[in-house]
Amino acid sequence: MKIEQLHKDFLSSTGICTDTRKIKKGCLFFALSGDNFNGNTFAKEALALGASKVVIDQIDYHENTGKTILTRNSLKTLQKLATYHRKYLRAPILVLTGSNGKTTTKELINAVLSKKYNTTATSGNLNNHIGVPLTLLAMTNDTELGIVEMGANHIKEIEALADIAAPNYGYITNFGKAHIEGFGSLQGVIIGKTELYKYISKTNGLLFVNANDQKQLDLTRKENKYTFGGKAHDCEVKLLDASKTLILSYKNQEIKSNLIGLYNFHNIAAAIAIGQYFKVSETAIKNAIESYIPTNNRSQIIAQNGHTIILDAYNANPTSMTAALDNFKQTEGANKILILGDMFELGDIAEEEHQAISNMITDQNIGDIAYLVGENFSKITTTDPRINLCTTFKDLEAKLHSQKPKNATILVKGSRGMALERILKSL
């Protein structure tokens, strides 16, 4: 089937679905397969549940009913459909990527821009080779601005995603030690992330650049850009206070956010600058930032059983972990406890980076007690009596049960696979 006809089928459907548990009547179902499942086996079920048509890539599951579309590769067909739909859309698209803060920044940008425009933004963390196409296909002709988050764990991935999304605007939050196993090194991270810069430059788009990040300024010296930072730049945003939640100054307004940590200042500043560029009013920008409350285990502040818990357990890498520890060191509170989980996808540098986090806790005297959890953390060497090493989550639960904290200020942070938010029940 030609992509033009598939696009017509898509426009007449109720949307795209890739999971039979989320089928909507009249949707277009794509049978995607992974290492442990074959999506083609669910095609018949999808039709029975109300899908208008199914896209498959194995002839054994083809039925001559007019409702089965056989392709060579269902995933590539989904991506081609998204690219075709992107050209069909009239809305400009802003893409953001980076090592840390992508999702929080995306949500802040969406909060600001949606004060003036009908926006469609990446849902949750759907930022990969499947999520980006699904985000594009969620946009309609009513979408006035599209906001697409892109994640990557190897070189050439952002390049491929940019070709699908064809962004007009780009922003990179930062470069950090994330996904080193795939990128090979910090320099590999920079090469991979700046594939977005190259696409925007090639297509004469506009980059938003944090002027407080010298590396990014150096990499965009010749590019068309809109900068934010101090007085000499397009948008001036100042940090007034970071002792608790962040307070900023913009256009002689004091903006009181619900976010903690100096690292979130740049995320907020980016949203303000992008709002200013797109002519969102100063009052609307202030309201958007002050109304945004973090969720999904990202910089959440939870009051529970006398504890103040900083839940930042959605993900972790050496850069974000160090930033979180720096912030926790300055956080006010008695009985300060660290619960830190392994950082994944670090490859050959995993041992040294986990040791470095332990050393930082000791050298900078961070917290009154620390629980380091996971296979990597359990192998570190320490003589610090405050540090408890736990190989598994069960070990952590047992230690917390025997040493029940009271009225503590607690930082919980680790990679997604550690799922440390589970510890809330034990606390």
C-alpha cells in the first residue's frame, strides 16, 4: 500500500494504537515486535476489539478482509507515516534533547506555550524511535505548535529522529555522562546530541541556547540562535533563591516555582525564553511556571509520615546524580538521608563512577546516613560508617525496617530500572 493511502486511512481512524490493551474503536493498529514479543500475533485480537485496520509485517497473519495491511516492516511503516504526516501538518515543531532534564523542560515549555497556543507535546517519556512517530501522529491541523522530546543512547539516533520530525526549532538541555555504554564517551554524547544542531543548521531553523553553558555557545557560534542568560542575551532570567524551591526574576517579576535544585533553574529559564520568543505574555509565563507541579518521580517533594521526601527516581546518571547531591547538601532539614540506586548504561566507567559518588558523599559530608543500592553500588569501597551498601531492593527494605528513620529529609534517586519509588511504602 502506498503511504498516501495509508495516511488517508489514518486520518479517517481514531488514532494509532500499538497495544491491544489500549485499543480504541476505529483506531489503526500497528503490529510492532520486540525481543520478547511478536506484535503480529495480536492483529486478529486488535480487529476483534474494534481496530479499523491493522498493519502487519508477517504474511502468516494476513487476512483478505480489506482490514489487514501487509508491509515489509511495521515499525518503518509507522515512521514513514509519521514523516508523511509531518509534511501534512502546518504547525512548526520544536524539538529538544539532552542528557538531563529533557522531560521536565518539555513539560515546562508546554505549560508556557499552551497559555497562548494549541500545543501537542510528547506524552510522558515517549521520546524514542517509536515514541517520536507516535507524538507526531497525535498532532492534528488544530495543533499550532508541536513540542517533541527526543532521547538517544547512541550516535546517529537523533539524526534519524530529526529526519522524521523535521523540526523548525531546537534546544539541547545539556551534555552529561548518560548512556556512555552506547555513546562510548562524553565526547560521543556531544556528537550524538548535536546532530540536532546540524539538522537545524541545514534547514535554516532556529536554536535556543543556554548562554550560561559555554560548551553550547562554542558549538553554536555560527548558528542562528536565540539565547537566554544574562543581560547581554535575548532573554534575561535571574536566579533569586535556591535554598528551597527555586525563585527567579524575569521582566521585574518574581516567579516562585515548585521545583527544587539549581539544575532546574536552566530548565525553567529555557521555558521562559521560548515563551518570550513566541510572544507569550509575561503574566502568562509567570502563571505557567508557578502552576507547574512536577510528577512522575521527577523532583517531587512529598510529605509523608513526618518525612520530607525528594523523589527524583525517574532516572540517574553521574551528571544528574552529582547535581542532586550538590542540591541536597544545601537543602535545609534535620536527619538527612540518602537513598541512591545504581546508574545504568555506563559501560566500562560504571565502577569508577559509582565509586566517585560514594567518595563525594564522604568527602563533602553529605547527609547523616546513606543507603547505596544495586549491584554496582554494592561493590564500592568505603570506610564511612554512614554508608550502608545494599545489593538488592530487599536488602534496602530490611535495613530501613531495622533502622526506621523519623522526621527525616530524604533524597531518593536512581536509574529507572531500580524503581526506587517503591521505597515510599517502607517509609
